Amino acid sequence: MSFWGKIIGGIAGFATGGPLGAVLGAAAGHAADSAQLGPGAANLAALLGSREQLFAISVVVLSAKLAKCDGPVKREEINAFKRLFRIPPENMRDVARLFDEAKQSATDFEPFADRLGEAFADNKAMLEDVLAALFQIARADGSLTKGEVRFLQRVQLGFGLEARSWERARDGAARPGAGDTPGIDPYKVLGLPANATDEEVRAAWRRLMRENHPDALASRGVPAEFVKRATDKVAEINAAWDRIKRERRL
């Protein structure tokens, strides 16, 4: 079974009552006390049980609600969502049901943006990619509306992205490289202070490689565009590591 089948397949029998309620219902098998949490559950990421589940469900809900925020959802927006997130045909029915449930209103999307931002706080590149994809969905049926801009600004806030990330996502620009690029601090690439020990640097490099390795993402069915960006991220991490090794003569 594909990644989307494992994550989304269980939503087929969810009860109505809003997308957040639907997600909680789908995740009931993963949390013994889910019924006590209610539709306003604060710890959505923990309830869902994994970052992969949170990622899959959140991108569907955010995409649907964004498409709704400027009026009736249009075919161009749905097609853009399918193209960007590459849902396998065998999983399309279940994903479509979650999308249809979410698009009933443009409200209550904030918890998904916030929890996704928290879960991937260590991978801002992935969050920037999601924001860029949402920009493409918003533009699929024409120019950005004020409502769409407000929606995307709130997503940016939930993701914890800086202004430069917003500008790149808005403009469809690639993230700049790092590592050996002049003026780029390799320690910032690894998320460390310059006085980190050799052991801390090595551990950070290994952790980031595990989290961003494109083969691992591809095996979980993450869309190809995100796998490509992960490949670029791995190159940045390795370049930073190589530069530090040279400087420290490790």
C-alpha cells in the first residue's frame, strides 16, 4: 500500500462535523482517549501519531480551504492540487472525500498550519515548499485575492517562516544554496553555534541527513517536488559539513 493509502485510507468512514472532527475520528484508532479531546484538540500532531500523517492530512485540508476562501472551489484549483501533491489513482477516492469535507468552509484551518509548523520546525525548507504549493493553488484560477493573501499570511505565521521565505514562495523563486556559498554561515545550515564541539557538529550533520534524505522521503510517497528540494537540502548540509571539517581539520 502506498504512503497515501496508509495515511488517508482510514478516513473513508469519518463522520461529518468539520475537517478537524473528521481527522480526529480517523485517528481514533491511534489514540485511546481521542473522544475526550474533541474537535478543538490542541495536540493534533500527537493524536495523529506521526509527522507523515500530519503532513498528508494537513496539506489536503489547507489546500481545500484555501481553494474555498475566494468562493466556490474551481476545477483549476483541484487540478493544481492533484498535480502538486501527486495522489495515486488508487487513493484518489479517499483523498477526495477528505478534500470535499474540508472545502465546505474556509474556516478552522489555523490548527493545521500551526501543528504542521511545529512538527516540521526543524525543516523550514519543507514548509516553504508547502507554502509555495499553496500559492500555486491560489493562482490556479486567476490572480490572488485579498482573502487568499490573508489565508496564506496566516499559514506563513503558523509555519514560522520568515519574510524571505514568503517572498520566495510567492514569487516561485528557488531557495539560495548554502554550505560553500560565500557569506553563508555553515553552522547556521546545521543549526548550531560556531562554538559547538566536534561531536555536536557531527551529530547534527547525521541527524539532518536522516531527516532530509530524499530516498527516505521517496519511499514514504512524498511528492516528487518535495523529494527534489530534499536533494538540494542534503547538498547544502553536506557542503556545510565539508566546510566545517576543512576549517577544523577533522
